[in-house]
Amino acid sequence: MCTRCEPLVPSADLLSRASAWQPRRAFLLAAAGAVLTGPALAQVNVGNASMARNLVPADRIEAAGVQQYGQLLEKARAKGALAGDGNAQLQRLRTIATRLIPFATPWNSRAQQWKWEVNLIGSKQINAFCMPGGKIAFFTGILEQLKLSDDEVAMVMGHEMAHALREHARARMAKSAGTGAALSIGAQLLGLGQMGDLAARAGTQLLTLKFSRSDETEADLVGLELAARAGYDPQASVSLWKKMAAASKNQGGLSFLSTHPSGPDRIQQLEANLPKVEKLYREAKRG
Ligand SMILES: [Zn+2]
């Protein structure tokens, strides 16, 4: 389900290389000083975002996300698998996104500049993702096979948006290239241009990036809060993952399910956080 969630990707042939990035010293210096924390009024507790991510320029990752998303849509369009604007399921997804997006910016101020986009790709895969920069895609398989309610779609979308907002892809790329210390030293010794190269290499992996367990927990909780604030029933987070668990028993090896294990831990953690967002949900419903 995510770039972040990992291979939410249709298939390797849909992946393509990001163009080479020019190193940008000024940006990296600015990024290194930024700390991404949760919003002051956040109900779920996920702490600060990883500092490691600052070693890879955010704008480069977002540009790669936008580019790779465009390429993915092109491939889908060429196969006649890209839903048109009049598609009812696509309209449903876009309506849900429109309700969630206003609550995204407090989690990452860069999201103010993102050009959010939602598309639906015809594929049996149980999959969905949100690339860095706010580019969201759902596969028809996740809607149809899991028979998702609007509340459940909001939980999936919130989870994917949370991966992008918390910049998990950016952090994964930095970490996958070496330890934070090694990257720091490398940046000092070699000049920040080296980091541009790193970002370029990492950018080719956007759609197949594997997130850590803690990234997944963070995405679950931030997504839960986003959806609750948008007026979607927090209980749907539990029903969603129960459906995922059932689907994974019947169909092993699917990309989203293989990167999003739905065990008792995940569901228990969501259940434990329901009281934190219940009030947000009730207020949103009243409003
Ligand atoms: Zn995920």
C-alpha cells in the first residue's frame, strides 16, 4: 500500500528510474536544520520524525515521487487500466481524500505545497499508496476484494498519507545507504553533492521501499487521527485490519499484505488508541 508501505506496486515493469538529480547544497543545509514533530494538538503519540531523513533532500524525494507516479499512471493508461474522472469509485476516493487532506498539513508543513492527486488503477492487487509529494493511488483490488466501506477506505488512505507526511521513504533511503553517522561524515568530507547522488539512487526505489515496523505503527496511528478528524469512524481501523488478516490467509504473497502484516499486535495497538481519537471523530460528525 505504500511506497512506503512498500511494494504497493503493480509490478517491477512499472517502475522507472528517476532522472539524475543535481546536488543542492543550500537545500540540504536547510533541511538538516528542520525537525518534523507531530502537531501540538495531536492525540496519538508518535514522537519526532526520524532525523536520519534530513540527510536526503525532501524536495528531491518529492520530485521523484511525482515523476514515478506520472510514469505509473502512464503505464496504466496505456493498458486501459486507469480510471477516468467519471468513474464512480474514483470519485468516491477523491471525496474521501478531500475530507482528509485539510488535516494533513499540521503533520508536515511541506504538504501545503503538495499537489495532492488521487487515481484508481485497475488491478486485482490489494494495494494502495501515497508517494512523497501527496500522490495517491488505489488499486481496484483493494476496494473490491476487501469490500471496503468509506470509513475503511479513509483508514487506508490516512495510513498511506501518514507515510508520506512523516517522510518514511526519505528516512528509509537515508538509512538504507548507511548509518546516519557515516552519512554525516560523508556529507562533510565529500561535500553535499554526494547526498544528491544518494537521493538519486534511492529515488529509483520509491515504489518498492520497505518500511519498518515502527514506520507502520506510526502510519497506523497518524492515519487513524487524520481519518477521525475528517469524520471517519475510528472503529473502521480495526475492521479494516481484520479484513486484511482474513485476506492474507486466503491469498498469500500479495504486495500490500506481505508488507503490512495484520497480526493481533497491530489490531490491539489500534484498539488501544481508539479512545484518543473518539472525541475528534464525534466532534467532526457533529460539525
Ligand atoms: Zn504502511
